[in-house]
Amino acid sequence: MIVLAATPIGNLGDASRRLIETLSNAEVVAAEDTRTAIHLMRALGVENRPRLIALHEHNEREKAGEIVELARASDVVVLTDAGMPAISDPGFPLVEAAAAAGVTVTAIPGPSAVLTALAVSGLPTDRFSFEGFLPRKQGDRLRVLGALADERRTMVFFESPHRLADSLGDLVTALGASRRVVVCRELTKLHEEVRRGSAAELAEWAAEGVRGEICIVVEGAPERVVDLASGLAQVQALVADGIRLKEATTDVAAATGLSRRDLYQAALAARPPRA
């Protein structure tokens, strides 16, 4: 069996009793950084010295098969440097391979930077998306953010401190200066900080330089209010491009929340009379 074990994201006191018991009895541990895993076990008072296998972003696909075969005979505990394996961390290819091979995968729940940032942000939590790290290059970053401009759910991103100011500036460009944003820094650590404001305000703040582990939580797009006349114009534009009226009204209704029947009737009424 493969055991995905969540580890503290900053405060060692967040380690669960189940995590400590599992590490105390583990025969094999696959770790993102074996030195970090040794340090964690020592800090938790774990005297066990299991076999350690390095499993990181550069080797996880080639190592997946080997670890899956080991997991047929004994439990393999998977650790990353912080948080839950496979969530923007090594682990997904291993779980994918295990599932395909019929090997059981379970998890020891625990700290999550994504959920912690979302919970303390003060932004809606009923629906959200996790978008991982933003691209390093500005052009790619703007394309990603532009594609999310109409996303209604709260969005959570990871970002490095030295790119934070640039990414917040691109948020202003792609989503608007007034979009509400929360930057969570050093969550669960001594110098934890939660900074709230508009995208423009936080971009100005970050320009002075920020350190530490960063999560960005972004407000979802506001609901667009589209009247029937505007919706009709969209339908007519689609029809002019060769889309059938029925399909055009269905697409516009889905995008705007307007009634498909009302759009269809309005489009028929707007057609010029036959000679």
C-alpha cells in the first residue's frame, strides 16, 4: 500500500499522532528530500530508520514503477517537504501508476497551505479552484490570468516571493485593479501575515519586497449582468458567423444566464419580414 502522508507546512506542532505512529513503523519512505525527511523524523522524536528513497520532480516518473512494486509487499510512506504529496508537489505520477497497477493508495490527512490560505482569506469558500504556481514568464502568466478573468470561483495560487510583485501587477492587468486579493505569507509560522486589499494595493505593497512562503487568494469574477438586448446582439453575431440559431441561443444563454427561450423568440422577432 502507498500512504500519502501530509507534513507540517511551518509549525511542527501540527504533525498528527497518526503521522508520528506511521513514521515510527515505516519500512520504506519515499521522500521529496531525504535530508528533510530525516530532519522531520528526528524533530518528531521518531527513532525508526526506514529505507529512504528520493522521489522528486526530476525522477518521480521513472521511480514510480519501482515504488509501486515495493508497495505490493509492504507499505511505502510518501513525504514531501511540506503539506500533502501530489498537491503541487511530487506524488501524482506515483498515484497514477499505483491506480493503474491495482495497488491501494491511502492518505494521512494534515496541514494544507491551500485550504489554510482559503480559510483565513475572508473571500468566499463555498466554491474555489487551486491553480498551482503561476508561470515564470510574464507573457505566459498573462495568458493564464486572462483565461481566468471570468472565473467565478475564488482562486488560490502559489507564488515565489521574488516574483510576487510582478504577478500581482499582472493580476491588475488581467483581472482589474479593484479585484480583491489576499496574500498569505509564512502560514502557521512565527511571522505569519495575511495581507488583504485590492490587486493594485497589494501590487504596490509587494513592490517593496516580500519574503517567505506565499499563497495568493483571488476573488472570483463578479456576475455579469446582461440584458436581453445585449444577449440578442451576441446571438445575432454568432448567427452571422454561421452558427445555427438554436445553437447560438443555447451558447449565449449558458454564458449570460438569460433564458434560451427568450433569446430565441427575440431573435425570431428581430428578423426582417419576408418580402
